[in-house]
Amino acid sequence: MQVNVIRNAGLLWLGLMLFAGQVQAALTIQITEGVEGAQPIAIVPFANDQVISPLPYDLVSIVRNDLSRSGRFAPMPEKDLVARPHDGGTVRFSDWRLVNMDYLLVGRVKQRDAENYEVQFQLFDVFKGEQITGIRYPFVAADTRRMAHRISDIVYEKLTGQRGAFNTYIAYVTALTDANNKRRFRLNISDSDGFHEQNLLESGQPLMSPSWSPDGQQLAYVSFETKRPQVFVQNVFTGERKSVTDYPGLNSAPSWSPDGKRLALTLSKGGNPDIYLFELGSGRLSQLTKHPSIDTEPAWSPDGKSLVFTSDRGGRPQLYTLRLDGDKAAARPQRVTFEGRYNARGVFSPDGKQLAMVHGNRGHYRIAVMDVETGTLQVLTESRLDESPSFAPNGSMIIYATDRSNRGVLAAVSVDGRVHQRIEVQKGDVREPAWSPLSNRK
């Protein structure tokens, strides 16, 4: 498990994957704690104008679930709607003020031909009686869910001032036991709400450490399919993949540079786990650290000018940052975590102002965030064994892996610790989550 990553070099990566199960369904997301005082919003079912062929999904239900799942909005139950207007001209704001609604979303869906549709929606400030935004989009039936997530993103951004992250993907690793009682591992992606699960790769050997390219088109990951670790890069839409590092010893923990041209990773080709840079175009390799300790789990800063990594060079696993000058280290690594006996798996927030990490103290390993400027640490979770934090691309949430009833599940927590979600499959275990970038728009 995560707690063994630094303590035992021989189990550096295998320990992360000691789980098994059967995966039969997409992820299910349950809000376990939301923001007190979430903003009330009424979302009226959109009118279907000249719609002959029903859409494959209920577009409005997806929007309602997205906003509710954020923990920051409290959509009115459909059965409680006081009216069902479809455009601003028929809205009576006084009716909605009486039931203390802050915002109102209405709209229409039109069918253009067999596959093409158009959605028009308006978002209103109820107490001001004013339109906040109104937009019209064409879409095809197969993209109903993605269009719904796009609407959710717009509403979220207009009302919070922060970009939405509903129209994104999550990558994760699952494990199952086949009919012959043999362990199988899968690299999957799904929409951010757990739907449209796709299996990118299945192997009888461990898969781990998925990392998204900045354009959201590729995943780097570690595979043991040849009975030893290799780093692969795979296009998530075409399935095309290639091995990019196959050096003796460890090839692990790949992390894409913000420009998409390099991978930071851990190699032990020199006999000890150290941090390297691998240039994808030329295949050129540069060594950044050289220390008798274990240096691992590199992650880039958003500006590409530094890395954070885990090292036990101080006696226990802690986070260090390393400034870069091109493909070389610009200075000695600087320790940045001092609170607690264990801090590992660091990752920068999208704005570079925070570091999320696994924070260990008194036998518990939890997700924490640290203010980069002040060093102030806040523990966000209360579980016993949390690992693999990954920021949502808008910086609002952190997805991570944890244990529940001796099963591996995913969970998410807001960066202020007030919103908590649990993300499960019906059976089996899930690990190693990674949230795609906002640029992913397919």
C-alpha cells in the first residue's frame, strides 16, 4: 500500500496493487457531506419542441445531478417545482421568491433532423429578476451527456466565478478475479460522474500510476505485463500505445510536463531510485537527483519550472521541491514539509498555490493540503489509509483512493474540506485515480 512506497524499495510499486475483485459497473458517486447553506436553484425540465426521437439521456437530470454533486448547490426536487416555464417571458419571479429560490434554469430542446438537436437555456437571478446568461448550442444525440456537462460547467462558473469541471474524465485502475480465479487489472476512464466507463487496457499483471497529458488525449502509466515495470504512453481515444522507458530496474511514477514534451519519472537504472526527465520527442534522458535515499513520485508545478517529489533523505518520507533550468536541476532540493512523520505523493494545485499530499501521523494516512507560500497544513480527510490525491482541473476538489470495509474505493473532498464524496463500483476495488485536464473536450 501507499505507506510502504518509501519504506521498502523492493516493494516500491507492487505494494500499491495488492487488491482484487470483480468490476461490473461504472462508478457510483454519493455525496456524504455537502456545504452547509448550499445555494438553492430550481432546474425546470426543458421543453421538447418538435422532438420526434427522444434523447438517450435526460439532459436536465444530468445537470441537476452535476450541480448537486458539487455540494455547492441544492437543486429543488422536480416534484416541488412551483411552475414549469421554458423561457424568460413566462417566468414569474415572485413565485420563485416565495419558495426562497436563488436561481432558476429553464430551456428548450429542438430536433433538427434524425441525429441533430439544439438546446437553448437561460439562467436567472430570482431576487434580481434578471437573466445571468442565455446560450444556444447544437449537439448530436450521442453527445447528450457531454452537452449536459457543458451546461453544468457554464452554470457553475457563472454562479461561483470558478470554471466547472463536469465535462472531464477520470482515469483509474481496477482489479478483478476472472473465472479461473486469476487476478486481472484494468486501466479505465469514465466521465467525471462515473458514466461511460471505458476499458483502455487489461492485463494479468499490475497497472498503475496513470497520468494525463496536458491536452487530455494521452495517458502515461506503468505496466508489469512483461513481469517488470515499463512506462507506456497510450492515446485514450485511438488505443495506440508505445513503451517509452524500459530501463533495468524501476521504471515508475510518470508525470507529464505542462508543455506535454517531457515525462518526469523514477528510474533505478543507476542502482538507486532517482528522479529523471525523459524527452518524448528525442528519447533523451536527464538525471535530476543522485542520492543514496529513495527519490520518487515526481509531479510538476503548473509553470513547469519545478518539481515536487517524495524522498526519505531526511530519515523519513517527506516532500521536496526541485527548481529546474531546462532539463537540469537549478539548485539543491528543498524540503517543504515538516509537520508529521510522513508526507508523500505531493501534487500541485492547478494554480500552483497549494500542494495536496498523503499526510501520515500516528498510523493514519490522510489527504492534506499545504499552502505553498506559508507552509500551513490542513488535513481534509478522516480515513485510516488514503492515497493517490489528484486535483480536479479547476482546483475545487481532490479525488483520492481509500479503503472502506476492506475494499478499495475512490473518494473526493473539496479543498476546503467541506464537501465529501464517495465513489464506488458495485464489486471489487478501485485505485490510482487521475483527473483529466480542462482542455479535454471530445
